[in-house]
Amino acid sequence: MTRRARRFIERPTMSVITVKRTVMRRTPYRRSLVLRSFRGLTRSYFASEKSWEFAVEALLFAIIAAISAWPIFALVDVLNQFLQRTAS
């Protein structure tokens, strides 16, 4: 070990830090204010949205859902045909 390393080890360089935290309980009145502010935030956000943008997004979602559901309906049809052939 070098002289420099020994000095570093002999002197403690870390100190203890104590953090005190106060816990405040919310009253029902205070909680309702928080909800009101969240509602106000969402209202202002959706008020700035344009209705045609929502319509386009809803249409795209419907198209994607229909494309995703098509294989499931095809599977049900094939299973129905299979079960009818095996029953007879």
C-alpha cells in the first residue's frame, strides 16, 4: 500500500445522513380537490382534441379489430365443419 492509500483508509470519509419525513394524511375534502384537478386536466386535454381526429382513430381501431377477429371466425367455421363431419 502506498502512503496515500493509508491516509485515505485511516480517515473516515463517510458520514451519516438522517432524513426525517413527515406524513400528512389527506382529508376527504383534499382528495376531492385532487380529483377535481385531474378532471379539469383531462377536460382541457380532450377539449383541445379535434373530433375528426377521434373519428379517424376510432375507424382505424375498428378496422384493426375486424382484421384481428377474422381468423377467429374462420377457425370457428372450420371446427364446426369438422365436428359435423365426425358426428355423421
